[in-house]
Amino acid sequence: MRNGTRRGAVVAAVLAGCGALLVAGCSAEPVGGPAARTSSPTGTASGGPPASPTASGPPAPPAKGSVTVSGEVAKGLESPWGVALLPDGDLLVASRDKGTISRVEVSTGKSAVIGEVPGVAPGGEGGLLGLALSPSYASDRMVYAYFTTESDNRIARLRYDDQRPPGQQLGAPDTVFRGIPKGFVHNGGRIAFGPDKMLYVGTGETGETGLAQDRKSLGGKILRMTPDGEPVHGNPEADSVVYSYGHRNVQGLAWDRDRRLWAAEFGQNTWDELNLIEPGGNYGWPEAEGKAGKAGFKDPVAQWKTDEASPSGIAWAAGSVWMAGLKGERLWRIPLAGATPVAEPEAFLNGRYGRLRTVVALGGDRLLLVTSETDRRGSPEAGDDRILTLTVR
């Protein structure tokens, strides 16, 4: 159980000292927690063409970091999942269970529904999940959404027109990609455009473990495709969007400064994982969970007991990967020198805000953190769910 009284005191102190929902200049005491086990990296390939590190590159992050809760952007959100950062700094937030996208004004904390995504069929871990803005958003105003329907998981893009009436600002969905297996659990759902402007997609194996090793299935994979949903030149197989396989349930995707792709995924009973993704790599599930040392499989860079993590979103900032934990109810920091951890992972905010779903890098040392207490597995308190601003080191 989280410490609700202490959590409420932290939020109240932030709001009282700042007088507004978003106050990036406010400060609070850094908070920390225990470390977890880590393992050695398995490679250096990236999700896009890597930039070669040089001797004059940035120094490795310190072994010990810090997290400061510097503000609260919004509260009272229902089942928030995916988040997209608009050019003006406002946010688009997906509600998994309502199938709607809302715009959150960071200056006021006000949230308003801009539209509903047609065809969303919420249930279990499915619904409206990841969001991403088109690489050409300035000109095409397209918002990409990953969602569960009655028959599959799919990706569609919708034009966002903020000049239309409130609640009617999303155009008709243009389906980019369909046929990703769906299930009551393990629907994956994270989408992100990489440094190469290609769309990367984390999927789950829906509880059917054999899908992860089936190269012809889209379940239990990381996919790489063009913005139109086509296979990309340079994929492991020319006619396939499959980029890596042997995953159980990928819900976190992020790139570091050298354009290496990192992914977080749920284990079953033993180990959750943070993986460095190589094109064509086999990450073991269900033949291997965690650092197994089995030939032909990629071992994770870091691993956690499942009650310490159950990872969802990740982001890269200040030389570290930051990973949100659902069951673990904490934010993990994995400090890296290139692809190699410089210290064991650190846990922050342990139990203070409950289940943590999504992390968004704002640039420099600032992050957004989205809670997930209203997803039917949490213990929501007044004001849940929330989006917090963090300053990290």
C-alpha cells in the first residue's frame, strides 16, 4: 500500500508554495529509495543509425541521482495512458478506458476532451493506449494512436484541428496498421517515432506465449514501420515490420543521446527487463526470462523482481533511463555510460503516488510522470490520476 498521507502532504506543499498547478521553478526535497539488481549489457546496436560516442562526449552520470517533484500539471484524469507533447508545451493525453484524447493546458492544469477515437473497445489491459505526433506534425497535424478494437490492436492517425468545436477536434481515423493480436492482457501499446522518423511499436503476446517466438506473428515484438505503416529498408526482413522478437509485453520505448533504442517489458513471475534493442534480436520469451545466459537470446541490461517494477513507460534524461513501475509503484533510474550501467538502478518516489504509467522527457533535467491509479488495479485517492513535473539528476 502506498503512503497516502505522506503523498498528500507532498502535493499540498507543492501547490501551496507555487500557487498553481504547473510551477517548474518550485522545489521540494529530493526523495530516494533502495537499489535493485542489474546485469551486463548485451550489445550496442540502436533503433536508428547510431552516433558514435567520442572521448570528448558528455561524462557519465553520477552513481547516485536525485528526483525532485517540482510541480503538478494536472489531476483528476481517468485511466491516462499515452501522452504526446505538443509544440507549445501543452499535452495530449489518452484515456485508456474512455477512448478519448484530452488536451491539458500546462499553464492552468485545465483538461478538455478534443475528441473520441472511433472503434476503441476497452477491456482488461486493452483500450486507447499509446500516442505519438507525426514527424511532420507542424504541417499535417496528425496524431497517431494505438488502440484495441473488437478484433485486433491497430494504429490510426487522426488530424487534430483546434479551430473546430470542443470535443469535435479530431478528424476521421486513417488506419495505418492493423492485425496486431489482442488479448485481455499483454496488448503492448507504446508507440514512438525514432530519430530516423520511423514509427516504432511495442506489442504484447496477449498471454499466448508462443506468439513471441513466431516470426510471422506481430505479437510479442517491436515493430518498425514508415509513417504510412510500411516495412522500412534496413529492417531484418525486407518485407516485414518486425524489428525484434521474443518479447512478453513491451510498454516502454526510448532512445538515448547516441540513438540507441531501449525497451522495458513485463516478466512473468521472476524478472522484469530493460533491454537494449538490436535489429533482429531475440529477447528470449518464453524460453528465457531475465538474464538467462542462453545461446541465441539477448540478455537484459537490467532486471528487477516483478513486485519491484512491472515496468511501463521509459524516458532518457540526464544520462539515465527513467522507468515507471506499476506494481512496484516507483520510478527507477538506470545511469548509463554509453550502453553500460555505471551503478545499480535506484528507486525513487516509492509508494508516494501509487502506480506509475508513463514518463516523458521534456529536455535537460526535466520529466513528466503520469500516475495510473484509476486503471482498475490501483487504489485511487482524491485527485487521481495526476501528471507531475520532475527535476532529475
